[in-house]
Amino acid sequence: MKKIEAIIKPFKLDEVKEALQEIGVQGLSVVEVKGFGRQKGHTELYRGAEYVVDFLPKVKIEVVLPDDQLDGAIEAILNAAKTDKIGDGKIFVSTVDQAIRIRTGEEGDAAL
């Protein structure tokens, strides 16, 4: 099993969710996050004072899926989240050793 963590622009969330559902991904978690990378933030003016906004709003999607769905899920996220502008985000993939469905006790791929 693999876990995908994708950090994307908030307005792309619905497109990414729909793209994942189309390839058969059944569940995902979404967390609102703030951060920066090469985008670095920006300067804003508030009541005549200039200040730097270091952390930009992003959305983190977490999906755990069987190994055979990994490539399709990555491709779906890339195609749906891409704007060709700086700050499109990142995708991280890690290995999941175990998954257990609390209600039934099912383990492994069956728990997904």
C-alpha cells in the first residue's frame, strides 16, 4: 500500500477529487494548510502598513491506496492540479505498512 500526500492550490481541490474518483479512489482526507516553497509569499498593504505574508494557503490531500492504483492516482493529481504557474504544489509518496478498518477489523487492502 502507498500513501500519497499532495499539496495543491485550494481552488483545484474539486478537480483533483473528481479526477481521483474517476479512477476508482474511494476515500481521501483533506486538510487546509499554510506554507511556502519557491513561491515565497507576497507583500500586502494593510491600513497603510506594508507586511509580508510568508505562508500561503494550500490544501493537503491524503490518500492511501493499493500499489496498483498508484501511477493512475499520481497522473490524475498532476493533470487536475497543474496550472503551469509557480506554487502548483508537490506530491509525496510513502509506503504504508498496515491499514485496519476499525469497524470490521479488516486489514491490508481490504481495509481501504
